[in-house]
Amino acid sequence: MSALQAGVPVITIDGPTASGKGTIAHRVAQALGWLVLDSGALYRLTALAVQQQGVDPNDQEAVARAASQLDVAFQGDQVLLSGHDVAGLIRQESVGNLASKVAAYAPLRQALLERQRAFRKAPGLVADGRDMGTVVFPDAPLKIFLVADVNARAERRCKQLKEKGFSANLSGLLEDMRARDERDRNRANAPLVAAHDAKTVDSSNLSIDETVKLVLDFWSGACK
């Protein structure tokens, strides 16, 4: 990381799947006029590329190579993979489940580490994921660990999928989410855990606006 990058402020928002990280990160970034990094999208894009290219998902080095060769661009709500908008495809549960599996691979995490850090540009960055505060941006002046009850998260994800035209089964989502939480918390490489200096926010009973305000209030306090 360059000295110039080191001077760029970062807010990290980590947490389990469907805790609202992406929505909150985008809203906070919008309020501050900052850039945003959806790190989970990079893992989902890798999973999608593995599926589309017929890569063996159990071959860690092959998965890492696929990640290093991703032709990715983020343009507003569009997520472009080799020029095609795949924003909808990467939100499918099959892609999310595969992303959760391959995210435990050390070669893949290393392949994506510098690509994630390159998003750190002025005037600032809001980065969401599972290891943003612990591994990718350990020097971030504000780290949020966003949690929510697993039932509330499953209901949110079910609603999101149905709104986007995908079929969704609440009980199946709940089972998948619990399994994914278990994998994320217990993987050997960059497990899902709050940074020692992170502020934990439980969004189970908070609206999006209330959660965004809380994060912005924390940032105002960190700047004093």
C-alpha cells in the first residue's frame, strides 16, 4: 500500500450473510460521497466464473487462477463480468453457496487481497465483507461488525430474492444460512470474526435508515 493510500480513510462493515452489509455500505458511502467496495461480489464473481468455465471447485489453485483473470467492472448497479451485467446472477443462492465454500481457500484470498486494497482511493472508501476490518484494511479508523438474528436475515434474503423475480423458500434459506455461518466462522483462513476494535451493531430491530445513522454517528465520533 502506498503512502497516499494509507492517508485515505476507510470504514469497514463486516458481518454474516444477509445482515444488510451491502445496503448499509452503499448508503453510508453515498452520504459521505465516498467509494464503495462490495468484497463479497468478488467472491461471488469467482464462483460464477468457476461455474461458467467448468473449473473444478475443489481445485484451490484453479479457482485462484480464475479469480486472478476476472474481467470485472462495477458501474452503478451493474456488475460487469467480461462486459456482461451479472448483478442478478451472482445473487443466486447456488452462486452464494459456492462463493462461501471457495472463500475458505487461502490461494483465492491471496489472489483477491491486492485487488480489494486497490479500491482504497480518495476521498474515502466504505468496504463491506467478512474480513475487511481484520485482514484487508486492519488500519481502518472505523470498523463495524454488523449482525442480525438468523431468522431475520433469512426473511430479508427471501424477500430480496422474490422482489428480484427469483423463487425462494424460507426454510431452505434458513438452513443454508446457518450452514454458511458455520463455514464462515470456522474456516482456517480469515474466519468471520469481529476485529478487536470493531463496534458491533445489531440490526435485527433497526431500519436501514436507523442503521445508517448509527454508522455515520460513529464516524462523526471517530473524526473528533
